[in-house]
Amino acid sequence: MKSVPGHFDGSVVELLDEAPSDERGYVLVTFLDRHLEVAVARGQRSSRDVIKPPLVSVPPGGDIYRRYTVGALMTREVATLPPTHKVTDALHMMRAKGITSVVVEAGGDSEWGIVTMRDVLKLVVATETPRDDLTLAEIASRPLIYVSPDMSLRDCARLLLEKNIRRAVVKQSGRPVGIISDTDIFLFVEERGWGKGE
């Protein structure tokens, strides 16, 4: 069996190298779609082979989402902290996990919120606010802008632009289940395009 690189435009796979055989053979196309490896086999070797792309993304033990939706692209590990925790706790968590935001849990009569690195720079560093006793409740942005995991990437991009925000929290059954950012969408679109008819 020989691996041959190819280009996938959403509906057609084009081989970039010569096929390994001039005789009848099989083409196995493998996609790595975030956590799911999807293989599509075709019975006749061809330098151009039309296949149906996988429609869903299935994280291990997770829900099934159609491709080109927020749910298929979102980051599923949501870092959360209680509102009573210090801003320094959020800074340490962001650095340790290599993330740029922490979701602030609802507390008492308050709603879920978010603290981003930009919030810390704007509200703490630039204003020289002492940070030692500052809690997340004091600087968290509320209310959150939520999106549904079933929302299309197009609609999500429009919402981010309309609200002038860089990320949105994905909510399902009343709880945050993920985060999606403008960078996530940009990188996905640059690599795979918008998708046809999605």
C-alpha cells in the first residue's frame, strides 16, 4: 500500500502524485477531522476521484455535529472558575493551559461571564489596578454572547463581527459546552473553505 498526497476542495480529491498502479486498484482517502478519522474507500483508481465528504464531527464520547457548524469546530474543554476566585488564579490557569480566556461561573444572582487576556490588559494592567485582591466577578464581561452548536460558521462569523467580539461561548442545555473564536473560524476557512451548500 502506498500513500499519495492529495488536495480536497470539499467535494473532489485530486491526487498530487502519480497513482501507484496503472491497473485496477483501490483508493483509500483518509481525513483527520479534529478528533475523528474518517476513511472513504473507492473501488476504481483514478487521478481524480469524487467522494462525499464526511458530514459530521464526533468527539470521543461527545455529541454529533454537522460539518461547517460551531459544534464541529468549537474547543470542547471550557476552562471555568468561580466568580470569587482572584484574577491571578485566572492568569495562572490561562498560562498553564495555553488559553486566552476563562469562563466565570454563575454565582448567586449573577450570570455566566468571561475574562479574557485582553480584559486583564485593559482593566488591570493599563489602569494599574492592584490585582492581588481583585476577583473575577469584578472584571468579568456579562452577559455572555452565546451561540448554539448547530449554528453555521457563516452565521457565527457574522455574529462575532456584529457584536465586535473575538469569541463566543457555545451553550447547550443551559450550560457552556465549548468556545469558538474568530481565529478558529479563520483557520478552518483558510484550510477547507466555507463548504458548498452547507
